[in-house]
Amino acid sequence: MCGTQGQNASNTTVRRPRRHLENVATIARAGLALLLATGAVSIGHAQGYPNKPLRLVIGFAPGGSTDVSARLLAQRLSDILGQSVITENRPGAGTAIASAYVAKAAPDGYTLLLLTASSTILPAVRKDLPYDTVRDFAPISRVASTMYALVVHPSVPVKDVKDLIALGRRHGKMSYASEGVGTSGHLCGEMLKRMGKLDVLHVPYKGGAEATTAVASGQVDLSFPTITSALPLLGSGKVKILAVTSRTRSALRPDVPTLDESGLRGYERLSWNGLVGPAALPAEVITALHGATVKAVNSAEMKAGLHKLGLEPMSNTPEQFAEFVRSEIANNMKLLEGLGAIK
């Protein structure tokens, strides 16, 4: 009897682990099936992207160097990704309109934004932005960089920056055009105004091309287009170039001094752009877009196109681009504290 009970007890003890192991095995098989299914979906998504046209949104009107560089990038991405990349201009509000549109777009990799230097100034001058420049975008890679040029209408009787400052102090108000409130062109003008102790009226437009045209037509006295936007007008005599905004002279016009060496010590502003998408882009989509962008930027065709615009091709990792954007915002906020409020 005791032996039987012991045997039964022993059998029961053996059977329980078996049932337990069977349950564990069942759960494990289910979990493995789920993981495999998830992996299959992820891999399928990566392999299937993109399967329709993409949109590259630009925060400026057509015609400026930002717009042209975006179109160069779109063409190369189209070739590499095997899908059309359509450029879409949404100018206004210092790029805030375009940025807000992309920030609210579906995070599927089909709506992208060409983020610019102006995009990192807005957080310092506007507290009512409907998006957060750091939180609401997924950085992919930088694309290009260049400098601005200080140009004036030929009727302005100056030959260099020192003449311009002296003229402004003698005769009072001058005016300068920018591509919009809170843009790099705006900040360039405010830096000149503050560092040169001038009274300069800001006249905002919807894009760099319009701002430069305003100077060429004599509607305003001066502006800060990119060096390449200015060069065609220089050749036709529609504007005069006085200086560039970088710390080193431009290879395109080595005869033109920098603002720093023209008496405004420490003056430096650069134009740059890069590719971002809405936040929460899947990692595999970011990887695909980053690889395509790096390949595009380093292609002989795009390098040649950017160099014609006076732009320097560049690329970096999404993490490096994210850190760069954060540092640009911090630097602009610090700079604006020194310049005073921009309105």
C-alpha cells in the first residue's frame, strides 16, 4: 500500500514537470511564431520601401539655392530609390509652414523635409511654433553647406563694408531684404545692424530669390543671399558684393573679403541644409533613406551640381545630424540673447 502510494506519488511528481514543460514549449512556440511574424513584417517593410512616390517639402519659394539643391537631391534619390521624389514648395513664416506640415505627416517615409539653417533660428524667435524642431523630426543626414554674401544695389554709394557702415551712420535708415522672419538672412541683417551700430529696416519676403530680386531692382538697399545666388547678378551688374559671412573667403570669389576681416570681428553665418522626416520613422526606413542620401550626395553628378551652386556636399549619420541641430539651436539662442529680441 505504502509502496503503491509512493509509486503513485513518484509518477505524479514525474508527470507534473512534463506537463509544465509541454506548456512552456507551447508558449515558446507561440512566442517564436510571433517573433518570426514580427520579423517578417519588419523585413518585408524594409524590402518594400519605397513602393510609391515620395515628397520632398521645401520651406522656400522656387528659384533660390535651397530650392535648386533640393531638386538636385530629389533627382538623385529618385534614381537610387527607384521611385519618383517630387519637390513641393511651401514657403512662408520663415520655413515654419513647411516644417509644421511635415511634422504632422504620417511617419512612413513618404513625406520628407529639407531642414535648413533657418529652421534652427525659429525656436529662438518664436514661442508659438506648432512643432518642436528637435522632438518632431527624425534626422537622416546633412546634405550641403555654403556661405552668404552681403550685396547692395549699385546705387548705394559704397565700395566696402566700412563705407556701408559710415553711410548708414551718416544718413540713417537703410533697408535689407531676407527670405522671411526668423530665417538666416534675417539674422544676418540683425547681426550687421547690431555689430555695425546701424539703423536698418527689415523687409521680409517668401524666399531667397525674391529677396535678392528686391535688391537687384532697387526696392531695398541690401540683402544676404547665398554666394551662388548672388554671382549671376554680379555678372550682370545688378548688385555689388561687399563681403561674405564665413570666416574664410569663398573659392568662387577669393577677392571678396569676409565681414570678420572687414571690421566686424567674430561675424560668421553659414547656410546649410539636411534631410529629415517626421518623428517615429521606422528604423529601417531611416536606414534606407540615409544610405540613399549618402550615395546621392557623394555621387559625381550631385557633387558637380552642388559645386556649381557654390555648395559644399556633406553627409553624416542620423545621430550626428541630430546633435548638430541641437547645437545650432543652442548657439542661435545664445547669439540672439546678445543681439536682443528679433521681431
